[in-house]
Amino acid sequence: MRKILAAFSILINLLAFSLTGKSQTLTALVKGQVTDEKGAPLELVNISLKGLAVGTSSDENGRFILQVPARKEETLSISRVGYQPMEIKILPAPGEEKTITPVLKLLPGKIDEVTVSEARRQKNGMSTLDPKLTTHIPEVSGGGVEALLKTMPGVYSNNELSSRYSVRGGNFDENLVYINGIEVYRPFLVRSGQQEGLSIINPDMVSSIEFSSGGFDASYGDKMSSVLDIHYRKPEQTAASAEVSLLGASAHFEGTALKNRFTHTTGIRYKTNRYLLGTLDQKGDYSPNFLDFQTYLTYRFSPKLTLGFLGNIASNVYQFIPTARETQYGTWSQVYQLKIYFDGQEKDRYETKLGALNLDYHPIDKLHLKLTASAFHSVEAERYDIQGQYLLNEVDNSPGSDTYADSTINMGIGSYLDHARNNLDARVMSIQHRGELREGNHKIDWGLQFRHETFDEKINEWQMRDSAGYSLPRNDQAVELYQSVNAKTNISSNRFSGLVQDTWSIPLADGNLNLNGGIRAQYWDFNEQTIVSPRISATWYPNWQKNYVFRLAWGKYQQMPFFKELQAIDGQINRKVKAQDATHYVAGVDHLFRLWERPFKLSSEIYYKSLQNLIPYQIDNIRIRYFSGEVAKGYAYGLDMKLNGEFVSGIQSWASLSLLKTEEDIIGDQYTITDANGNTQIVYPGYIPRPTDQRVNFSLFFQDYFPGYPSIKMNLTLHYGSKLPFGPPNNERWMDTFRMPPYRRVDIGFTKTLFSGKNRDIKTRLGMKTASVSLEVFNLMDINNTISYFWVTDVYNQMHAVPNYLTGRRINLKLLASF
């Protein structure tokens, strides 16, 4: 509790320092109104400090306010599309409020009118994120886009080592991810964040990020929770970047050739978690090495025809030789200690390849046709033989005692042996056609896809557990394994899907209404099921109040089983599994307003999801184990809110708050209890919390500049997620009603811009456009967050849930340069 209070104290002080006038001795304010030559105010004018990422824009009245350093001569750059840019030199005194009235002149020659439609503010319920924010956000998972996504409302993650996330009560497998319109996949056998490696999304190559946490339209696929739509850049000039830190390195290069007909963007990344994993309780020789290569190429045959290629090769190797583990847990009055001594090792390998060709054809301006062929291949292998010998002791926690912090009572002694030889070869190949026709106020989209999948898997894993000389589970007739899975699977199947939808913009007397309606259909020959998913949404921009946007959405989201959903706990394949069904009801409102003369936006959404034909599951770290032979019904409802704006003049920050409740009722589950008189009674558990039932989730992404030194920037992320359900191993799903401690984490980073617009000679000599150095502190408050539990049995045959903690505090140094 002291750590939590200290974390919030630091946060409040940071905000107070930025939002009050305590730093006025080092800063000043520049404000004013931008007009044209006729004196009319100009909206959306960019006002920034030259050579630094500090700036703001004018409002509808042409007014603006910007915080700048004092006692230093700076240059204000003022620009707007269609007007001649201008520069103004300033040298403000500390605490001064300097007023300027810049007048912009039209560029010579005829300039076409630029119209920004209101519909662009919200694309069918999709939220837009700035890819530039991924550059300096402090994160350890190797997925800068996902790290930014985890600060959004409705999104949560309790594992900083993983780029996976859950949305509105769904699990990791319920999220769609697209890169340039191609659905991408992750390795299947990964079971912990330590093994996961890099996210498939390379933030150095990203041009746009769009995300929806529910109620998305029919143009996106058949999954139940969310969609992340990523587009890679088509460069217009030569550029490059390089980054190196204690966690790895990355580089990217982009450019054009053949008179801009050919464009290329290529990135390579290397990551190792060894430095971070040294903070875990389980000590040993960690050797995680993750390598990723991606390229995006385009060639324009003519203004109407373009060919593109997206390629990705990733090699993730995780090796670990454990030596010992020591974990303390319990309550303030009763503390336990688990010690384990290890023999053996683990070696896992996950190699994935993705290749896609797409042909874009624009026969006329109103018509866009696309043909895409893609192939995904994953070869995965898990190998481990690890023996652990453990001691469970009670620790003296009495202050002043002669044996304080020493083990006083031995509660249990035992050993275990984990063994695995698992192999998976997965291939997914698809070909699809997409079309788009704009006619008047309508935009009609359609698509057809054929997908072929093959999975070849061999599983052989078991665990032997011995407690106080007895093999568990205890059996007088035979020696049994604690857990065993042995299966061989070969699946080959085909999927056919199609969609059609219409987006209709309707001008009304009191506003503008955007309607989107569509329908998806899919057939899978493996379970011989056909699903039909209608979806509709409406967005209204009222004239009577231009600062509000209202949204409604309804839709069916039916998720056909993939490979993991077919596999039962014992490794066998259930061929009768049908599509899971979620019906979304979403209502939201956006309110745009100004505070402290700066722009802000408050977004709120309420939602309800009716869930049918669910496949129950359990989560262990990031591994999902499905009970594919069982079926459940359920629900999820909640409220998401986000406040976004310039808490500090010229830069964006936001805070997100989510409230959620999700439960499920497994059809037909029951158990029997016997009272003291020998009478038995059948009990039906009814609704129980789903494994993702996190009632409260709060996230903060906050940016600030060091007062008086805008070249030093601070980025802070804060996460709080309330308790998640869990239960004992090898038991029924209805027993997962315990709650693990809440997830609390603060990461902070300070970035110093080394080169600015004033260092032209240095930049020219080194060939750099910009360069920066960052100092990051991960897990600032050094909080022990729990990700899962290791279960041991004491001498009284009672089970103890020993927490598996995540990473502790670490300091990282990062260098970044762009060319």
C-alpha cells in the first residue's frame, strides 16, 4: 500500500508541476491570434518551436497558446496548407505572457480548396493513434504499438513482457490484427511472456494506427472483441533510423527509385530479455534471442495499377538453465518462503514467415479493386527437462525476534520433474478480392476470400510431482503422473467468406448522419458450419452543437474456431466445436472542448455483449487452455472513458478509465456435496467470473517537457488493473473464483534531443537529421506483480498458491538517430 501511495504521489506531483505556475520562473507563454491578409481568423495553423517537437494549433477563432522556455532565443514556425510559412524570433522573460498576431499570406497561384470532412474525425467507430508516440514510450515487450494500445480504454494487460492484450472481457485470441489489409498471426505454443519475443508490428515502418474495441463494421473479420488496423508507409524520400539499447537494437531504411515508381521500406530488429529476466525470483542462465526482418515494397506500373509485397521473417529462440528460486508470500502476520533448487534446461524455438502480394487497380476514380494472396508458416518446438526440489517454510515475521526473517517451521518438502517434446507445423494460405465503389453519398465495399489451413502437431508433455515421499495424486494401486498430455494431430481445412457493406453519408437539417450497414458470411468445411453476421452503426454530427459526436452500433461477431479452440485439455481435437457468438450493443459520445485555452476531448462508451456458445478456458501467464468439450453462455458489460488533450501545451496526453463485469455459465456443470449426516446434494455453480473479469482498469499516458528545456521530454505510463480470477490446477472451471492481487506499474522515460535546427553543421557532418538519448526506468515503484501461481502441497495435504512474480525495477539507456 505504501508503494501504491508513493506512486500516486509522484504522479500527482508531476501533474501539479506541469499544470500549475510553479515552473514559471523557467518558462513563458506565447499566445495570440492568426489571421489572413483580410483579417479573417485562420483555423488549424501549426505553431511550433523550430527544431523541436513542441507545438500546438489554432482553434476556429485563430487563437492559440503555447508554453516556451524563458531566457532563451527561440524561433516560432507558423504554417498552414496553402499559405506562406513564416518565422518569428522570441526571447521571453520568465513568467511573461507574450502576445503576437501573425498574418499569413496566400501562396501565389491558384490553390484548390482543401476540405476536411467531419466523418474523418471518426471512421466507423475506429480510434486513431499517432505512430510517432511509439518512438519514446517506455516499454519492455518489444511492441511499441501494443504498448500505446494498452493505455486505451477497454484494453488491459497484466504482463509487461508480452505484447498481447485483452479487450472488454475477451481473451488474447479474440483480437483481429491487420497489416496493410492482411490478417497476421502469432506463434501458437508460446506459454509465457519471457518466450514471446517481438511483436509482428514494426513501429519504425508504421504510417497509421486505427483501433476499435467493439462495434466495428463488417469489412473486418470474424472475431469477437477488437480490431487493430495497421498500415505501413509508402515513402516519398530516402530516410533511415537506428536505435540501440540494453534490450536490443533496431534499424530501418526507406526510399524511392525509378522516378518514384518503386518504393521500399525495410526494418530489422533484435531483442533480448536477459537484462530484464535477471529481476525474476527464478534465477539461472537466461538466453532469449529474438530476431525479426520485415520489408514492404511497391511498384507503380501506371497511375491506375500498383503491385505491393509485404514480407516478414522472425526467429525467436528461448534458452534457460535454471539454478534456484526463492519466493516469499503470505500475509503481514504469516509469511511463507518457497525455495527450489533446479537441474535441467529448456530450449524453445519459434520461427514464423509471412509473405503477401497485393495488386491495386483504380480503373476510374470512384472504383478501387484489390487482389491479395498471402501465406503464413510457423515452425515451433518446445524442449525441456527440468527437475526441481523444493522446501516450503514458515518465516518468523515478529520484529525484534532473534529469528526474525529466518525459517522456523518446515511446511513441506518435495520434488517435481517437467518434461516436454512438443512440435507444431502450421500453414495458412489465402487469396482474397476486395472492392470499393464511391457513388454520391454512398461508399460500397465488398470482398471474397478463400483460406486453406494445415496444422501438424505432436504433443508429449508430462509432470511428475512428489510431496513428502508421496507421488501426487496419491493412489494406493499405481504411481500416477500429476499431469500428462500425449497427442498427435493433423488437420487440413478450408474456409470461404464474403462481405458487403454500404457507408451512407446523409446531410440533415440539424446535422450530418453517417450510416454503415453490412453483412459477413463464412463457411468452414471442418465443422460444416455456415455463419452470417449482420452489423450496423450510426454516427451523428449535430449542427446545433458542433463540439459533440454521437455513436450507436449493433452487430453479430461470430468467431469460428481456429486451431487452439479445437484442442481439449488432454490435447485431443474436438471436431464438433462451433463458432462462438457475441452480440455487441454500443453507445458512445465524444465531447470536444477547450481548457486552459487548449484543445481537449472526452470520449465515453457504454456497451453490452451477449455471449453464446462460448468455449470455456483458463489462462496461465499468456497460455490459454480451452475446455473444447464444454459450452457456456455469458455476458460482458461496462463503461469506457478517455480524456485526451494538451495537459501540457503543445503535446498530447490522456487518461483512460474502464469498468467491466463479465461472467459465464457452463452448461451442465455440477458437483455433489455431502453433509454431516451423509446426505448428498447436487449443486449447479451457475454464473462464475470469466478469466478476464477485471472490474476496474485505469491507464495514463502523460508527456511533459523539462521546464525551460524543451529538448528534454518526459513520457510516463501508469497502469492499474484490479484483481483477476484464478483457481487450482487440474480442476473444474467453476473453481476459478479466487482473485490474484491487482496489477500496478509505472514506467517513466526521459528523452534528450541532441540535434535541433540550430545544429546544421553537426548534422551535416554526421549525416543525421535528428538524434536523441533516452533514460528509462521500468517498474519505477519496484512492485511485485503476480502473473500466475506455482502450486505446492504441504505435509498437511493442503495446497499453497505461490505467486510467480513479474519483472522488478530496471534502468535502460537508449540511443536513437534518424538519417
